[in-house]
Amino acid sequence: MKKISIIIPCRNEEKYISTCLTSLIEMDYPKNLMEIIVVDGRSQDRTLEIVHKYQLEYPFVRVIDNPKLFTPQAFNLGIKNASYELVMISSAHSSFDKNYVSEVLNALEILNCDGAGGVITTKVRSNSRKALSICEVLSNHFGVGNSKFRVGTDKPIEVDIVPFGIYKKSLIEVVGYYDERLIRNQDMELSKRIIENGKKIYLIPTAKSIYFARETYKELFANNFANGLWIPITVYITKKFSSLSLRHFVPLIFLLSLILPTVMMLVEPLAGIAALSSLSAYLILLALVSFKINNQRTSFFHIMYAFLVLHISYGIGSLLGLIRFDFLKKYLLNE
């Protein structure tokens, strides 16, 4: 069996870090073959206090300070300080099945691939109809597109990205680590570079994890607004659209299908028909999907609203990123 370093970037994760660490420690993989590296972005809550308690009992848990605070810097610090050749990228917002590491490592050997990770089950801690509705939306094709690791697969498949993937440290070194200019999308961009180097990444259905989603519309909006904002920024920084996938641009395309025809109505009133048609088609599909996935624990209207918040926040973020490059270059990219 091979030794592995598990890297957890975190900042102010007192609500989730214990669940994550416990799940990793309780895995069926031998403790003498693993280390857990918590890369902390100078948390201001009880995160470090909780981690230090784990260190007292489990000496293979390490803590590294991340003075730059952000996720890509945390990833790179963890990888560069990893003791072992195999590294796993984790998340403080997640927990893992007992066989997660063993299943992924087994797949790496059998499939002879260069990276692999498992599927995510999205959950929430609250049992409110709102939170459970948001959870349903974040596990549905209409909400997350063709993101296979979220909607699942019944067999190992080659993909463009996996969550919580396991790779050789040397491979990440060769392709150039995570791009620290990317506050978001750094995982997708790295995966694209790995694939461009002729490597293969597989999604393994028998390796399962849980991701704890945002539970309020405000949190959902804020998170996805930021995700959308970084879509055009990522393209600008990397100078190529191939750093992302088509699904990342769909909310922006939809929003533009409403805005552009509406503006064109100033010179051609009939242009409004295009906007009305796009909105009508979306609302019909929205209602049909919401009705289909609604269940006794959720609410039809909560689901519809969650979809709207998810799509519109992402689209608005992408639009703002698209039209305000001068602002972004000055204040976010330090140019």
C-alpha cells in the first residue's frame, strides 16, 4: 500500500472541520500510511482550536499557516509540504466514506490513469424545507449542468474534473501547480492542464463523499455570484476559453438572451419577442423540473426559487466580470 498526504484548505470552518477530520481519520486506510495537512488561512473562529485537539491524539495531523488566505495558495502550500508522493485534495466542507482513499487508489492502479476522485452527495445540516430544496437543486442537472461528480455515474468514466482527487505530487509539479491568480476555478483550470498534457482523470462511483451546501438563499447567491464573477476573469487570466467548460457559460448566455433583445427594442420593438420567448421557455422548464424533483421533505416554490437564485446570481456575476475588466484588473489582479 502507498503513503498519501491529504490536504485540507480552510478558513473559519469551525462548523465543519471536525466532521471532515473525523471522517478522514476513521477511513479504512492504515494511519501509518497517511498524513492530514490542514492549511489554515488564519481563521478567526475556533477552527485552529479544534484542529489542535485532533493533533494531541493523532500526530499525523499537521497544520500549515496560509498567510495569503486564499484556496489556490493553500493547495500549493499543502502540496509543496506534503511528505508523500500521492496527494489528495480535500475540503473542510466535506466528509468521506470509510473506503474513499482505498477505492480511488485501487482505481488509479486498475485504470492506469493519472488522477481520480469520487462522486459527491450534497447534503445540508438543517432539515428545513428551504435547505433541503437547495440541496435538491445542487444535485440536479438543471442546477449544475453536466457535472458528473454531482449527479452521479454507475461506472468509472473519464472526466474533465473530479472533486477531492488523488494525484502524484510530481504530476502537479510538472504541470505547474495551481494558478494562484485564480481565487475561483483553480481546480478546473489545473485539471484542464493535466488533460492537455496527455493525462487521464477518472470519476469513481464507489468512492463517495458528502459536501455540505449553503443553506440559505443569501449564502447561495453570494457563493454562486462569486463563482460566476470568476468565469470571465479566469478566461482573461489564462487567455483561453479551454480553461473552463461550456456549462460554466450557460447562465451568462441565458442572461444575455434576455438583456440584449430588451435593449434592441429601442430600435426594433419586435426584438422583445426573443427575450420573451427565452424567458418563457426557461420558466416552463423551471416549473417542470421543480415539480418533478419536489418531494415530501421539500417545497415546490422553494425549489423554483433556489433554481432562480442559483442561475441568476451566477449569470449576474459573470456579466459583471465581463463588463468591468478595468476595475477587476486594478483591484483584484493587481495590474
